[in-house]
Amino acid sequence: MLDTSLSAEFSVRPSLLRERALALNPELVVVDEVQKVPVILEEVHWLLENTGVKFILCGSSARKLRRTARNLLGGRAVEYHLFPLTSAELHDPDLEKILNHGLLPVHYLVKNPEPLLKSYLNTYIKEEIIDESLTRNIPSFSRFMQVVGLTHGRQLNYANVARESGVSASTVRNYYQILKDTLLGFELEPWRRKKKRRLVETAKFFLFDPGVANFLNPELGAVTQGSDSYGRAFEHFLINEIRAYSSYRGIDVPLRYWRTSSGFEVDLIIGDMDVCLEFKSGKKIHNTDLRGLRALKEEHNTGRTVIICRSSEPRRTEDGIEIMHWSRFCSLLWKREFF
């Protein structure tokens, strides 16, 4: 439906879909960017009820569908999310390229992704935000996106982001909702069931791809080893890997992080403390790197506890914390050896 002549044709006469399906009797019909012509869902509904045709409906704006479609095929459609590339889809994953280019296929595969990233973001913002009139104050939304690039992967602070963006906190909340609805980002909720220690209860916000996050940060050049941005991108990549795995495998399990008000933190809690992960981008792991997991183990009955890093030598501490190379972790993850 990115073909404007095609989308215009179906907007005027959505019954064309029914007529063509009845004439050709296909087993499967794929409609891409279905949110461009939401009225076509009425015809999809009819065909599902009256023929054996199956449909794959793809789109990038759940927000527009909810706002404009009268028929969302409740009970007749199953929702799936398509993520950027995962390590399981790459023959030989290049970590430096992943953290700098991101994992959208065309960006990962080119030598210099910057022009494509710029074009992607400009086009996406224009089509999804401006053309669909999700926000009228485009300059403030552009400033907001830059602030998101700076603060992505950190705890949400609407007041600070509002001050930097020049809009109200309520407007910033709406902007974040737009990013979630258009699949540009997601929130990682905190673990809230406290026992002894006082916990931080503020969600973190992540963009959907490391390359997009890097490009949105106006103060960031290349992501280099040893920098704060490298560690954040490393964590971002692995959280996305786990989200994609759980979605593709159909595993409905909560993903959260754990942080105390005194500063102890574990980057990712899977399920009910079934798997607890800390992401460290260095090649050497020291005792100080184990503080968060050890504090968590003292307070909760944890399952598997693992530090994922770039150390090539697997280790296990006396208190049961595993230290594992990121590529081995990814391999075991997709073999279903974690959850």
C-alpha cells in the first residue's frame, strides 16, 4: 500500500480486494502497510468468513489502525511483531557493526549506514508523525527525538525531557506513547516486589534498534570500546535479542530490570527471577561487576544468574554466577537453553 495508485484504488473501492480474491482464489494474500487503507479490513473479514483465503497483514502503525479502522478482526487475527535482525539470522555476527550500524538489514549490510539512517528517520517521522497528524508541533517533536537519543536506555524522567524539549510533561508522555505505538521504542518495567531494599520503580525507555539510537544522539560519533555508549549499546543489543527470541518462540514472559535506591542493579530479570542477567561490555570481569547479582541473590530466590560480556573464557563463581561470552549466550538462547 506504499504504492499510492494502489492504495488510492483500494481506498475508493475496497471491494476490489474481494473481487480479485474470488477471481484468483489464492491460498494466501499479503497486504503490506495495511494501515494506509484501514477500510480494507472489512473485506478481509468477509473473505475470512466466506472463503479459505488466509491473510498476512503487515504494518508499522498500530496507532493509526486503532484510530481509523472500524474492524480490527477481533478473534480472527493473531498479532506478531517483526524485529530487526537477530544473531541467529546472521552467519557470523559482527559485534562492532551491530553496535554501530544497528540490525535493520539494509543498515547492517552497508559500509556506511549514516545516509540511510538519516533518510530512514526523516522519512519515518514524516510519514508516521507528520502525515498522520499524530502531533502538530513538529519542531518540538524533533527536539524530543534528540533528547530520546541522549537518554535512551535510562530511567524515564518526563519533567527533564519536557524541559529539554520545550514542551509540557503531559506532551512528552504523549510523544513517548507515539513512539511505542509506531513501534519505534518500548519500555522496560522495573521489578516492584521488594523484600528488604527500597527499589527504584521507574521504567526505562529503549529505542527499537541500536543504530537508530546512535544516530539520534547528536553528541555521539562511532561507538568505541570502553566508552559509556558502547556499554549502553551492548546492553541494548542483548535486550533486543531476548525480546525477539521470546516473541518468535511465542514465550509470554515478563522482562524487567531490578534496581535499588542505593544503586545495586541487575540489567534484566526474566520471568519470576528465573533468569537474571547482567550485561558488561568489557573483556575482563571483576568482583565489582558482580555486586548487583550478589545483592539480588541475597534478597531473592534466584534461578540462573549470568554476566554476559566479551570474555572468551567461561567461568562460574563459587556462589553460582556464570560468566559467559555474548556469542555463546546468543547461541544457547536460540537453542532454548535459557527459557
